Amino acid sequence: MENTAEKTIITVVGKDTVGIIAKVCTYLSENGINVLDISQTIVSGYFNMMMIVDMSRAQVSFASCQKGLDEVGAGLGVSVKCQRAEIFEKMHRI
Amino acid sequence: MINIFEVNETNKMIEQENLDVRTITLGISLLDCIDSDLKQLNHKIYEKITRTAKDLVAVGKEIEANYCIPIVNKRISVTPASLVGGAACRTPEDFVTVAKTLDAAAREVGVNFIGGYSALVSKGMTASDENLIRSIPQALAETDYVCSSVNVGSTKTGINMDAVRLMGGVIRQTAEYTKERDSFGCAKLVVFCNAPDDNPFMAGAFHGVTEADAVINVGVSGPGVVKTALEAVRGESFEVLCETIKKTAFKITRVGQLVAKEASKRLGIPFGIIDLSLAPTPAIGDSVADILHEIGVEYAGAPGTTAALALLNDQVKKGGVMASSYVGGLSGAFIPVSEDQGMIDAVQAGALTLEKLEAMTCVCSVGLDMIAIPGDTPAATISGIIADEMAIGMVNQKTTAVRLIPVIGKGVGETVEFGGLLGHAPVMPVNPYSCEAFVGRTGRIPAPIHSFKN
């Protein structure tokens, strides 16, 4: 887990609705992506979720995972973002 | 482990505060392309650039997608063309063919700009240097991507006033050659004192002769992020103000360092430096002038502006230095007029003059940048403005630069539109008194006493 090479952060922002976590997790499990951590908060009335996932055994490329999650997000009316974790680690840790 | 608040902070910087990586610039040495046959020279240059930079744009886009951070420009800098072309180019027209080759190579690999159509003449000019300088107006008029720079002075050598005089005329001629596009050619031409070898920013980027065969340099940005961070400390002491700028600069620079290291790894080209710069764009909220306003001056140019800018520039460096393993280039706050909406507003309000801008360049990078002046400004006056700016750089042992645009057919109060990152600018008044007798003297201004450190 300390190996950051394949660690990826997925953020979901939008209006709360039934089944957001379920649908995102279904997509991830279907593609061999392991969820390491989930946290959730409400920012200015909007649903805001962050997942830390491990893509080392993913069956899809990073780019197609981004595309897949975009489609899942579009179906739910929320925005889903998928970023390599290093950008956050570099910015917030010395 | 990273928490949701940190993730949200980073993404807010990117989505709402215009955090981006301004440029990945691939420096390529063309010294091994030198040939006495012009055709061969051009062939070798084209081949080397397109081979070395073939993956640059694709890798840049891949990194953008992986981290969801915009990388606004992918650029190339090359060895100063006056050195590379010296053996083959006998006339200014010969050099223009080199410019066209650089342009074609840039188009082929899909970069935004290619820099290095340059000459380094801080002490004297070779015939080749002079031919290149005389070719600049035609070269910039007949190419799209080529950027040109001429280093006319340094702390170690003094100022080459023959080159300064020549550049006044070259800038005017470049303006004439591109007059149907608001003299746009001048936006691609910079005159330097103490030009750095590893600058990733245009129009002044070139790949110095002290550099390796190829190198990745990255320029960061993020005025909007600094501005937003400062909104939270309004009215606080200078200590709090400075700490806030430092912490923000650290975070911005770390992103640049990450992108630089990734680009270096994926391209198999060594990492050179990070340029710690606050580079504005005309986009709302991406302005250095807005930071000065937030620090406490009504408009950029009001009394206090130079002190505020000095503080800002210093804190950006202090925060940024620890975030990167190698720092270089220009590294400082940029104060271009046309590329910064806050600066444009300050000029239009009458708060900011050419003279105040000159004072501001004493304490920050880089110089009189992207300033539109009346089209009838004499060449000698342009040379005089260049000489003043070069003197500031020479005496203060820093880089200074001049990128003036005498807009042919336009006068004070009119506006020019360059589009894109280059923005738009109100034409600013220039001091009407002559310096012809000063500029008319030949030779060079000697190096200052404090340059003799050996």
C-alpha cells in the first residue's frame, strides 16, 4: 500500500442520489480495481466522496478507467475524477 | 494517508484558481548539426528536433490526464541559431531558412513555440551574430512558432551598446513587417541582459551551450492560487502574509517538480530545472496585479507597489526553493502588461506607467514585458529604453528583458489584440524627449565595479 505507483484517487462531486457508491464500486470491482479507503463529506450542500484505490491489478488502462468512470458519473449526474495519488502526496507531504 | 480535505484543496486550486503547469520545455542542443552546407544544416536540424521531441506533446498530454492538471504549453528551446548557423549562413536570408526549418520542425511535433533563434552578443558581435540579428524581422514575419532573443549585456561584460542600437531598429522593422497583425512579430522577440541558459519561458527560451544534449525544464504558474490564499489573511501582519505566500509557492512548485520528473522519466531525457515563476495569463483570476491588490495597493502602480512586488518575489522563491531539487531559469514574478488583466486595468486607470514598470523590474523577474507603445516611437528611443533596462540588470546582477511592441499605425489610448495567452494591451505613452546622441555613441558600457569578484 505504501507503493504509490498505482495508487489512484477517485473523487465524486455532485447532488446526492441513491446508489452513487454502489455504482462506482461496481465499476471498480468489474475491472479488478481494489478500494483501499473511502471517505465522504458534504461541501456546500454537495455530496463529496474520495476513494483511494489500487490499480496495480486493474484489467483496464488508466485512460479507459477514466473514461469508464466518466460514463458512470454521467449516468448519475455527478462528476467523477480519477487522478494518480502522487500529485496530492507531493503537494501536501514533505 | 492523504485525506479528503487535501484532495479537495488541490482540486480547488486546479478547477477554480487556475493552477496549471505553464510549460514543459524540451531543450535540444543543435551543436552537432553544424555544417558548412546550408542544405545539410537545415536537414540535420529538422531531423534532430523531430527525432528528439517526437513524444513530447503526447507525453505532456498523458501527464495532464493522469493528474488532471493542465499543462498549458509544450515547447522546445534550441542552441542559439547564430552559433549553429555561423558556418553555413553568409547572409541574413540564409538565416531565415534556418528559422523556417525550426518552424517546420515545431509544426511537425505539435509544440506551441520553439525558442532559440537567438544571438549572445553581450560583449561583441561576430559577423554571424549580426546576420542573425538583421534577419529577425523577416524570420518572425515568415514563421509562426519561432521565438527570438538577443542577449546584449551582462554583469560580467557590461552592455554592448552597438547591439542595443541595432536592436532598436530591428524591433521597429519587426513591427513594420507584421503591421497588418498589430505588429505581432515583436511579441516573439526579447532583448536580454544576463539571459539564463535554462529558461523554459517564451519568447526568451534558448538552450545554452553549457547544457547537455537534451534536457527537460518546467515552468510553473499559479497567481490565482496565491491570490486566493491571501484573501484568507487580509489585514494580518507582514509575517503572516509572507508565510502564506511561501506555503502556497511550495505547494505550486511541488506540482511542477512532479510533472518535471514524470516527463523526464517518460521521455528518457534528464531533468534540468524548475522555473519558480508566477506567470499570469489574461484569464480572470490569474493575475499578478491582483495579488498586489490583495497585498494592499489599489492598483498595480500605486505607491507601495514596488515594495509589495519585492516581497512577493522573494517569498515565492523562498517557498519554491525547498520544493524543487534544482531551481533555475528566470524564477520570479512576471509582470507582463498584455498578459495580465489586472495590469491592463491598472494602465487603463492611469495608475501604471512605463517608468513605474521600470522601477518594478528592479525587484522581480523579468523586465518590460509585452508593452504596446505608439507606432511612431523612434528606433533610438526604443534603444534608450532597452539600455535603461539592461543597466538595471547589469548593476543588480539579475536577468532583465525588454519585449516592447511599437504598434504601427496606432497611438496612445488605442488597444491591440494579440489573442490567446498573449492577451490585449492598451498603447502606453513613451517619454517624448530624445536620447539619440546617447544611443549614437559606439562601443560598450564597461562592466560595473562589483562584477570583479575574482
